[in-house]
Amino acid sequence: MKVLIIFIVILTVFPFINVPLLSSTGGDKMSEKEIKLPEPRYESDMSVEEAILNRRSVRSYTDKPLSSEEISQLLWAAQGITDEKRKFRAAPSAGALYPIEIYLVAGNVISLDDGIYRYDPINHKIVQYKEGDYRNDLSLSALGQSCVKNGAIDIVIAAIYDRITGKYGERGIKYTYMEAGHIAQNVYLQVETLGLGTVVVGAFMDDSVKEVIGMREEETPLYILPVGRK
């Protein structure tokens, strides 16, 4: 009862506080469902130089859906395997320890159920563990930014620091931030080659994002990248 009274007082005194609430579009946790992604392409009609030249942050999207092939390409660019023998990934990682987890919040993808998925880079598949459209919930966690709600998908980058600090100590946390930046730039450039738009979002409430995504206790969200058609 005391907690409820304190909460009401806080909202009365500070009415501008944005308290994220789960919307009616969100679903529930479910039995995990694995989905094998299409094989990514390794060539395109756009050069790296042209993609770098044209790269821009895009915050407004149409309501046209993405395809499973585009989802495959984006996730591969983020963390996909580029060396089958040594299992090296698309973005460099200190000591090849890969302290990053990639999540997909899908809301407007052809032949893919709305829900939250975890990317498995080793097998190039996604694992759905929550069903429903969580883009609005994630937007509220990101201070109401409309791009997070309006993108066809959101890619969420999270860190597990213990994977890297065991070897590098506190320095490993900095290495993790560097790796997240490498991944985000890969996504940006891949988005450009696909004729899509994205923007990196860093303004959000960590605990709220963790709750929406259903992250484990040891995970820390670092980035949200909404992606949609321009």
C-alpha cells in the first residue's frame, strides 16, 4: 500500500515522467520456435564506397513490409558468420569473444509472425520466444521515439560483459562498446545497399528495454536500430 501511495505522489508531483506501459498489441512468452533464415547474398549492385557516401540516418518509414531475405541480410551483416572454419563474424570482436547478443523485434515482415526473436549467428537462424507486436512497447521504453514504433522491425543490440571482462578486465567493457559500433555501422551500410532506412537509437530506459525484450539479468541493452522502407 505504501508503495502505491508513493507511486501516485510521484506521478502527481512529476506528471511529465513517461512511465512505459505494455500495450494491448504485445503478446506473451511462448515455446521457442526456430526459423532458418535464407542464405545471405555476398554481392550487390552497390559498392562499399557508394554505400558509405550515401549513408544517412533515416527516422521516417513507409508502412511497406520487409522480406525474410532482407531480414537475413541485415542480421548476417550484424553478426553473421564470415569464416566457417574459425567461426569469425561480420564485425570484429576483441579476442573473438563476441560479448554481443542480437534481438529482432518484428512487426511488419512478410511471412514472419510478429514477435521477438533472438539471432543465432552460428546456424543463421532466429528463435522466437515472445509473440505479438512489441514495437510500441519498445518505443515507449525509448522515450516515445516514433521511429522505433514505425519501423518494420527493430534490431536490438545487447551486451554480456562477463564474456569479455574475464580476459580483459574492465577494459573489456570498452571493447564491447567498440564492437557494438562496428555492428551498427555494418547494419547501416547493408541497409543502404537494400534501399532501406535506419537510425541508431541510444536514448532509452535500460530496465524497461530489458523487460520488453525479455533479456536475461546479465544482459545490458546498448542500441536500438529501427529499420523500414523509405
